[in-house]
Amino acid sequence: MTSSPIRPYRHEPFTDFTQEKNSQAYLEGLRLVESYLGETYPLIIDGEKIFTDDQIESINPANKSQVIGYVSQADQSHAEQAIEAADKAFEDWRKVDPVLRADVLFKAAAIIRRRKFEFSALLTKEAGKPWPEADADTAEAIDFLEYYARQMLELKDGKPVESRDGESNRYHYVPLGIGVVISPWNFPFAIMAGTTVAAMVAGNTVILKPASTTPVIAYKFMEVLEQAGMPAGVVNFLPGPGEVIGDFLVDHPKTRFISFTGSRDVGLRINQRAAVPQEGQKWMKRVIAEMGGKDTIVVDKEADLDLAAQSIVKSAFGFCGQKCSACSRAVIVEDVYDEVVKKVVELTNKLTIGDPADSHNYMGSVIDQAAFDKITKYIEIGKEEGELLAGGTADDSEGYFVHPTVFAIDDPEARLMQEEIFGPVVALIKAKDFDQAIDIANNTDYGLTGAVITTNRFNQEKARRDFHVGNLYFNRGCTGAIVGYQPFGGFNLSGTDSKAGGPDYLVLHMQAKTTSEQF
């Protein structure tokens, strides 16, 4: 039995900001974060704080003049040092009772819950997340800790197998070794924390390389893990550019697995490099990858059209569409196309955009100049490929603001229908019937999320069978998977369908061992 009280898993509730006390608590969180803006943060290797001359300057994407922090940047010598520290720590950590490893996660979750508004406020400042989006990110981080701790307790004794007379067979799981966790900037707390603790609670040691645009939130999480009792060397904090340490960590012969969330191109590169055995390497490296999507909401002619429009707008423009699950395409059956388009445009034009620290703004900024440039380039492409219905403007004078943009597109092969934009741009296209709508929805290299708005039960079941995505939702948007409720991961070039927040996820970080004794 653990020292922490174990109740059945329930996801962390979202904060109700209509309550004045919660709004005031968030404002207090923002003031607290503002009190430590501009601080300098070290690497953490084997528990040692290491400051370097080369630093990552983390800025507020909604206010480019505001520095969130200066974070030390690792080179290959630091990466080698971190690998050796993780290798040494693994010998002890792998033998630690899984109950005690789970307790570290339970304790960390309790600490974060007490500091919930501070962490959410930091997400607002460093990642440009509006209040509800930041709150959901923090809640998901807590969920991953709570869920994976319980999953480890379920798996710690293995699984039952049969034994014959005079024989005792056992089937149990052992950790893999050193894992390299490369986390993204769009869920810089939830995914960063989830991928890290999944590896460590399973008995592995970790090199955590956070996104260079959001490293401060990752450092703050390291502090929480240390406070929760994580031994030195179990997780090593190693920010740095991919071109300097990324390939080195992936290629290293002591790296046992890589857990990556990010772009398709980088994910495929990691998978390719990991497949090449290095001198001294004794295993095939495992790759756990989530690589994006081109996600579609299908609207049937038999549907709640207000719900359809609301689902499209919320899924397309929540956090500026900077989610791998964001609605980038809506395929609408022609019978209701005009009416749905009208409703989508009306809702889009009502959205407010500005500094996400102001709770009245639905949308904040995109993450950085590179994202701004890419998204605005696609807006120009959209003007050539289709009809601009809403938005289409952008301003990077103070922050990286792109207005929510809607296009009508005729060609399912258009670039706006095929390529991942990762911004507040949605393409609407007409289908002659539901069958064609599903065909268009499947016409992509990706297969992450999708949604179908319909009151026709037979069409719903057709979509359940034929809409080829890892997460399919009915009569709701295509974003917002909850840990333990909607395990998340996609098909095709969306990744390895690892199903984060699901019952099979921890097993990806372990290997099964059979022992058999003859009496």
C-alpha cells in the first residue's frame, strides 16, 4: 500500500472563471509569475545545477519585449554528461519499488494542484495561452501524474499466465533504460510532464529536452519533481537546440527509447536515425511518436447546425489552432453547406483576439516569428486557392497575432486541405453526400482526430467504421481529449498511435519478462 491515499481516478476539473474568487486567483498567479520574469535558469544533470554562457531567451509571444527567462543551453558535452548520469541512476531507480515511484507522481500532482494558478499563469505568459486553455493544460498535467501512477500500481505485479502441474510461471514488466523525451511547445506543461513521468514511473531514467520556446515551465516542473522526492539523475533537464544535441541524444548507443511529440518531418527523422544501430548498442531503440494531424469535422445534412458551427469554430481557433488535434478542415454535406458556413463566419467574426493575460480575449498570439510567417504564408496560398470568408489579417508589431481565418475551398487536393498549417486557419469544403464527406475526410496522410456532427445513427456507425483516425468524436469538437477517458494518438503519419493517457501507454516504456520455475 502506498503512503498516499488512492481514490479511483477522476480527471482534474476545469476552473470556473465565472466565479470571482477563481478570476482573482488567476490574477494573483499572473502577478506571481511577473515577479520572477527575467530570471536565469540552469541545466540540471544528476541533480547539479549547471549555468552556461549560451542561453535560450524565452519571450512572451504576445509581448515580444517581455522576457520570461534566460535558460541555460546544453552542448554535446552536457548531453554526454546527462547520458552517463542517467545510466548510473538507472541501476538504482529500476530496482525501486513501483509503489514508491508512483508516490513521487502523487506528491508532484498535489504540489501542482496547490500551485495551479501559478502554473496556468506561466503558460499564459510563456506560451500565449488564454485562461481556459492554460487551465486545461495544467489540469491535464495533473491528470497524467495521477493516471500513470495508478497504471503503474496495476502493472507492478505483471499479468497472470497459466502454469502446469509442478511448474510456476510469472509474467512481469521491467524498465527499458534511458529515455530521451523531446517535448513540444503547444502543450508545454501537459505533454512535457506526461511523457516524462510515464517513462520515470515505469523505472526508466530520462533526458528531458523541452521545447526551446517554452523551457521555463519545464524547469519549474523539474523543481516540483525534486520537491516530490525524485532522486538525482532520474530526470535530467537538458534544454538546447535540436541541431546541437538532438541527433546526438537520438543516436547515442546508451539511449534505449525516444519519446517525441512534434512535427512530422522531425518525427520521421528521429525514427529513421533510431533505426540505425550504433557501435556498442545492444538493442533496437523504441520510438514513441506523436506527429501532428490534418483534422476534419464532418457535418451531415441531418445535424444540429448550431452545434456544428460551434464545434468547428472552437476546434479551429482554440489556442489559435496550435494543436495537433485542431480542426483544419470542415467537410459539409451540400444540403446544409450554406447555412453552416454562414453560422461559422458569424461566430468567427465575434471572436476577440489580444493579450491572453486579459481574460476577455478568446485568442492570444501564435508562438513565434517562424509560426507567424508560416501561417501568414498559408493565408496567402488560401487566397489563391479559395474564397476568403473571414479574417486573413495579422500583426507582428508587438506580438505574433493572426486573426481567425476561414476559407471556402472547392478542391480537396488544395494545399489548405492537405498540409498541416498549425494556426488559426480553417478550410470549408462541400460534399455531395455523407459518403463523399467521409472520403474527403480520409484523403490525407494523417489520421489523428476527427469529428462527425449527425443525428443519423447509421451514418454515425459508418463513420465509426470507416473514418480512419485514432480519435473520433461524435456531436462535439475534435479537440480536448481527457486523460483516462479518451486515450490519445493517431494513425498513418500522425505517429505511432501510442495512446497517451490510456491503459497501454506505460507498457511502451517497459519490456515483458517471463520466468518459469520447475518444482
